[in-house]
Amino acid sequence: MIETEATALLRGVSLRVTRPRVAVLSAVHETPHADVSTLLALVRERIGAVSTQAVYDVLKTLVDAGLARRIDLPNSPARYEGQTWDDHQHVVCRSCGTIADVEGPQNAPRLDAPRNHGFTIDHVEVTYWGLCPVCRPERGRGDPESVNRSSHTEEQDNF
């Protein structure tokens, strides 16, 4: 995402345009599913010195404003992606933690919560879990829990 796009998005939700906000928003859009340490490194490459707390603060502001989405998964640091307003879900590798976008199922039944709780449901998230192609063992070579947990990049995966 170029700076002019990030600036327009920030102004579109009435947020003050600052160098850290533009840099973080751009990094979130360019590196989906990144954790804070990855985003911090990218932001520092763009604008130089910026504190870890400043990046956390900007991320919270972006999520609260609807410009970014926070992804919380068990046993994993929070990840972030640019808000795309589409209906995509995520698939997560149980072995290495790689996350990829997947489209929501077509003609899926609507997931309604029981009505006796008092909540108004405004969002449902579905996360698919499995093994990515790199971590998936060869047929007949053991169970998924015994797979080597070496990490790799999302670019290696073709979910």
C-alpha cells in the first residue's frame, strides 16, 4: 500500500495522519497475518526509530477504527491484516502456524447463537485447522502431531 492510500484511509475514518500510522497501516496491508515484531521491523525500515509501544498503540487504533483486523489464535501472538471487508476466513497450520486466507463456504448455513443469552451477534469467525503442504507428512509416515515444527514462510504454501 502506498502512502497516499494509507493517508486516504486514515482520513476516511477521521484519524489524524501521522508517520507511524501511515507506516503501520501500509505494513499491515502489505504483510497480512504478521505479528507485532514483524510489523515493528517493517515500520522501522520505513521511518526509522519508533517504539514497540507506539506500534501497539497504532495497531489498536487501526483495529478500533475498522482499518485492520486482529487475529487471535491459541498459542500464538496476535496477528494483523488490513481490513478488506470481504467474507474470508483463515486456515492455520497446526504444525508451523502459517495462516492463509480462504473464502467462506458457499451456501453455508447461517451460524446463529441461541437467543436466550441477550447478545446481538454481529460477527462470526471460522478458523480451519490442518497441516500445510510443507508440514504435511508423506502418506503413511505418522500422525500430524509428530511432524517437525520447523517454520517456513507463507509464500511456500499453496493452500
